[in-house]
Amino acid sequence: MVGNLYIIEKARLDDLIRLLREDGCRVVGPTIRDGAIVFDEIASAEQLPRGWTDVQEAGHYRLERRTDDAYFGYVVGPYSCKRYLFPPRQRLFSITRNGRPLSGFDVDVTSASPPRIAFLGVRACDLAALEIQDRVFNAEYADPYYRDVRRSAVLIAVNCSEPGGTCFCSSMQTGPRCTRLFDLALTELPAAFAAEAGTERGRALLERLSPQPADRNVQHLVELMLESAAEHMGRALDTRELPEILLQNPEHPHWNRVAERCLACANCTLSCPTCFCSNVEDSTDLGGSRAERWRSWGSCFTLEFSYHTGGFSRSSVRARYRQWLTHKLAGWHEQFGMSGCVGCGRCITWCPVGIDVTKEATTIADDVRRADVAERGARERSR
Ligand code: SF4
Ligand code: SF4
């Protein structure tokens, strides 16, 4: 059953959520809150954004009614799985004096009882982001909380058939089709879901939903939908030689032009599913009997983040934007063997001034490529 395509009725979506909850999972899925589709804990399919879509452009996000009642007729909201595996603010541990002469204090570690989470509606770009975060939090040095939540997480993915205005996963080879990491991948058709199990756990889940084998027509329809989605991305990014171009052009004038617009608000890093920087703070109570260590999301866009002995290494907004973009699209390759960008478009949508990672990188890259061609031409002519 793993790898084959099946059909499940739309009405079984509620059963899927119920089964996951019966299996002891907190089901985290898309729901509407504060004018956006966000990931949150849900208890039934009624809480899904049925019949809604999101219209996204640079610095623009609006919900609109669809003309049909699709459950997953939107792309991605500001939240991703990151919020649950690497929470925005998290107590790492607390220490309390216990008055006993030898041990002295008790340590309470937060990761001792991680929740079991079933993510419903994860897109291909978010699966790719998870793969990246695995290399940060679950590799040689594992973050215990991340490792435990990730290990028990159930991933119910949904293929994208209608990419949004800021999506460019095709360029980053991360979507729109879910190809790995998922337990179950759904494709929403007008009257049913096409479902594919990616793991034994997904197979067991699918079996409980009375699936019917998908015939050739359904398989063909799914292929057409995903091919069409790949060809209709809202954005594109030519990644050829991009790491070299960005790293070799730290003084390109376009960095200044972006810096004039950038507010250094950090929205891009906070909404990005792959950004992983954090700050750690210790605090004690006034009586000196209890201490806590907290971790919260950090951002390379803040001045303090580049502070080290002797001052700030990135004191200008230009230096901070350049650091972020070159790390995402260039340095990450050296560090993790892959790009730090999965093409989800969140940083473009949620940037209040509409700074667009695809446009800014393309402006620099096209300029450098044009200059290279002109230089080669001049050299040829002078021979
Ligand atoms: S690029 Fe946009 S979202 Fe990011 S810090 Fe600058 S203004 Fe904020
Ligand atoms: S850099 Fe932007 S487009 Fe790329 S993964 Fe992060 S939020 Fe998504």
C-alpha cells in the first residue's frame, strides 16, 4: 500500500482527525484566526478553512471566499511546523533548591514530556524545511525537545495544486509535490482525496479510512494537477551560480537599495520555516531558591544579535540584510549541503515593505551575469 494511490471520501477527513486524537496525538492543522490561516490545535474537520483561500503578494495577505468548498484551497500561512518543534519561547529547564544536604537542588527539564503531534496539511515546502531543521536540531548535537517531538510526529501532507502569488518551490526543487518525509500525502480533488502512504505508520492509518484503489484516470488527474501547479508558481528564482555570485559581490549597490527600505523588523526570519537562531536567558527569583533558563527566537536582523566582545559585527541594516540573504541562498550550501530557502514565500508576503528575496537576489545576479557577459565580449574583441 505504501507508494500507491488510493481514494478516500472527503467525509473521512473528520475520521482521520478523530483517529489521530484516539491515538494520543494533538492534531495541529490549518484554521482561521485573526484574519489568517494558521496552524493550531484542532478537534474536527469543521475547524479547517473550508471554502477559503489566501491571496498573497509582496507585503500583502488577504483571505477570500472560494467558489468551491475545498478544505485545502490555500497555500501557507505565517506559521509552519517550526512553531511546534522549536517553540518561539520555551523554558529549557528550571532549578529549585530542595534543602537536602547532598543533592542541593532539583532540576526540571522541559523536554521530559513532549507532546505527540499530528501535523495535518503540511505542504511540500514545509516538509523540505523540516528536513533542513533536522540538520540543525536533530543531527550530531540534538536538541532533546525537537528530537522527541520530531520522532513521534505524524505528518499528513497535502500536495499543492494552486500555488500562491509568492510561492517559488519549483525553483528550489522542494515542491509542489510531497516526495518524502510524510506519513500520508493527500491531493484534494473536487469530490474526494487521493491519498498516498509514505511510511508504515501512514499505511496503517490509511487502512483505517476504507480507501479504494485509485484508477488510471485519478492517477492521471493528480499528475496533471501537480504538473500544472509546478508551471504556475507566483515567483521564480534562477539559482544557477547564485551562491558564488552573492558571496563574491558584498559591495553590490543593490544591498544599499534594499537597506533603504528594510525596517529590520525581523518578520522575515520569524515567519521563515528554516530560520533557527535563538537567544537564551537565565533568571532567578528574588529569594534565590529557583532559577530558570528560557530560549526564545532570535533574529540576525536585530543589532544585538551580532554583538560580541568589542562591539557589533553587523551594525548597519545593509550588513544584516546581506548576512541573511547570503546565508540563506549561499552559506547554507556549505554548512548543510542544501539551500536554506525552500521557496515558501512567507518572507515576501509578511515583509511590511514588500522586500522580495527572489527579486533582490535576481537583481544582483542578473547584473553580475550581464557584466560577466560584457567582460567576456570585450576580451574576445581585444584578441
Ligand atoms: S526584509 Fe522586510 S521583513 Fe525582513 S527585516 Fe527587513 S523589513 Fe522586516
Ligand atoms: S527565505 Fe523566505 S521563501 Fe525562503 S524559506 Fe525562508 S521564508 Fe520561505
